[in-house]
Amino acid sequence: GRSSEELQWDLDYLLQLWPDGAVVYDEASGDIHALSPIAGELLQQLLTVQQSCAESLAQALLGEQPTAEDVRKVDKLLKDFEYLGFIEPCDA
């Protein structure tokens, strides 16, 4: 994955350009990925913790016990971030 400093800089830059979401271009595959506002919040949260599972990240984002659907959505974002090389795989 990328360093926290690189990820933070990229995230700050993208959110300045597109505060309601952003687009990430994956040079390796040529794919384009949308970065929703909740994905930006999740990336911010990931920068403050070493590694965490989808359930604890969903709870941190919501401030309450997440539903199974919330956990599923966060898990999907984590898998997308892993695929893009933003984070290392979660062992949860």
C-alpha cells in the first residue's frame, strides 16, 4: 500500500476538487473508480488506525452500532481500497 502521508495528500486534494465525491484513476489497469463522500470519510478513519475490520470502522463512522448492511458497504469499500493499493488486506 501507499504511505499514510501520500494517501492523506491525495485524499485532501481530491476532496478539495470534488467535495461531494471524486474519481480515482488506476494507472495499472486503466480503470476509473468513484470515491463517494463516505469513502473519503472511511479513508480518513483508516489514516488514524493501524488496521481495523469493517464492523469497527462502520461503528466509528456512524457513531453507533452498525447494521449488517452498513458493515457490508464498508467491507466493499475496504476491498476496493485493497484492490487500488490504498491499504493492505484486512486480517479481520
